Amino acid sequence: MTRSVEGLPAPNERRRLREAAELTLDEVATAVGVAAATVRSWESGRTTPRGRKRDAYARFLAGLPELAPEADATGPPGRADPPAPPAPADAPAPADPVLVAVAPGAGVGAEGEAEAEGAPQAPGGPVDTAGPAAPRPGVRLVVDPAEAFDTLYDLAAPALARQAYLLTGRRALALEAVDRAFTRAWDQWPEVATDPDPVGWVRTIVYEYALSPWHRFRRAHRRPDRPPADPADRILLDALLALPRFHRRAVLLYDGVGLDLPDTAAETEATTPATGNRILNAHADLAARVPELADVPVEKQSAALRERLAALRPPFSLDPRPAAAVRGGGERRTRQWTRATLGLTAMITAATAYTAATAPTHYDPPLAPGESVSGVPPLSGPQQLTERSRQLHDKLRADPEAGPARVAPRLD
């Protein structure tokens, strides 16, 4: 295939640019934030990048000529750095750089991340119609982990809050999902900082928390929020919320965020055919419920739905908390859990020591309880004297003799 895509060169030209810069598929995949197999598929023309990944890939290819100067003896063209001056002997060792969890040149694109360094952000929508920003190939490095986290949070949190609102229709739940996801990201920051797609890492947690079925039992989330003021937005939001949870997530990732079908299937942990069927069924249900999509051809429903999702306006603001507050809350929660764990451990240790000190050192068998024996008459005092026993008793009392003569027999 030699046909070029909007904003991208032809597939064979993409491969030629990569080979001219002496870059491997893995290096391009790491810079763009995808798998090496995905880059190979883009270069062969089997698939076409969409949304945020298309913008990042286009900026990366546009910056390849600037990254390919004359090669020196230290490395291949495009990756040769000028030799650094020798550091003084007493200079402190530089801190280990932390990879910023942002794809190269990531802008507001289909995923809704804001453009770095002063670029305007879309008005809360998951898509952006503004033109591409200046090429910024490569991945920016930041030494401070807190600064790297704040950069990721400022880029991704507003769009993720909007996406969570489209999934749930509840403002408090959407902001809570974003807060929980970024708190967990800060707790596991080394893993997130080195992830090829850190925004996708956080987005997965946001979606799973927002779509948890246990929220229906919470009193705070039983009643829906105020619907949008525009009737068309209200119809679209009601149609989205009427979809099954898995269909809603798949159609938002594919049409709203702009992921391709394999990436949507990977993020939803489903097979590609199953994800495709979910998207087709969701399109059919939305076309039956939304009048604006009823007359749109099937091949154009995805683009029309994407525009409608971008134009939907919630009736309130979806502003997440500041990044510093999220980091502080996560650290404070970690300290509380640590103190609670230490306190519980101390209680268990004290209880164990008390039990060991007061436990008996030998075994005392218990006394067997008394048992009644049938057939034995109960003892009720002395028995009544018979007549012969009474005569003998009177004789012994009346006889005055004592001593041996008393027992001697007498003839009278």
C-alpha cells in the first residue's frame, strides 16, 4: 500500500524514514507508546493509527530528519549526543532520571490529554479538533518523580474525569474514580513511570472503578445527577448509560478515545472479534436511541459518534483536585495504614504474651459428673423395728447385769 493517511506518510515511506534514522521497531514503539507489532503493522499498511497514537506517530516521523545528523564514532545517526564536559571530582552525582509518563508530542488528541507546555486544552471533550502542535520527538525526562507525576496528572486527569462521567453519568463518582486511580499510580509510581502507555495504565483503573457494580449499593450514588441542559446531550447520555457496561466501555475507547480495535480489545481484556461485536451492537443500540445517528450510514457512525461525544457538555464542571493534593492524600493514607498495621501488630503481640503468661502449665482432668443408678432404693433414715427386734431391744435395756455375766446364759 502506498496511499498516505491524513497527517502521515505512506506506509513504505514510514519504514524508509525509520531505517534511514537507524531505529528499530522496539525503539519507535517505546517512543510512541505502543507495541513493536503495532508499528510493524502500521509500516506494512495492514492497520492505520488512530487518535492520540496517530498524532504521536505523525510528530515522531516529522521529527526524524531533525534527529538524524551526521553520525560520529559514538553511535548511529539520529542518536549521537555531543560529548559532555568532564565533571569536577567533588561534584555530586546526578540523580537518576525518571521517565515522564507521557508519549512524545502527546496532545489533546482522541484521548483528551492536554498538550504540554502551554498548549490549549479542549473544552472537556475526549477529542480535539485543533491542529497539531509543533513536532516534539523523543520522550522528555524529568528528574523529580513528583514533577513527573504532576505532569502526567495535568495532562490526563481532566480528560479521564470527562470519560468517567460519560461512563457513569455521575460527577462525584467520576472524580472519585480519577482520584483513586492517580493515588494508586503514585503508590506504584516506579511501575507507572516505566510503562509504555502510562495514560492507559491509569485509564484502566479509572474505568474499572467507575464501572464497578458495587456502587449501586452506596447511598451517595443511588440517585443520578442533574442531566445536561441540551436535549440532544441528554438523549445521548441516556443512550450511553442504557448500554451494557462492557459495550459502553468498548464504544467509548474506540469512538471517544480513538483506540484501534486491537488496543481496545487489549484494554478491555477481550478478544478482537468479541470487542468488534460489542462495538457493532453498541452502534446499533445508539442509532436506535439517538435520532442524530439514525440516518448516518454504518461506515460513518464512528466519526459521527465521536463528534457527538466531543460536543456533549455536562451541566457542571469536572475539575479534578490539584496534583499535589492527590499525592498528599495518597501519602497520608499510606501513613495511616502503616500506623494501623503497626497498632494491630502490637495488640496481637500483647495478647499473645498475656495468653502465654496466664496459660496453665499442666493438665487437670475434669471431675466426672454424678450419675443416677436405677434399681437402688433411696436412703430415707432407719428402718422400722420388727416385733422380735423390739423384744430384744427391751430385754437389753431391762437387764441390770453387766459384765461377763450378762452374756452368760441363764436357765430361767
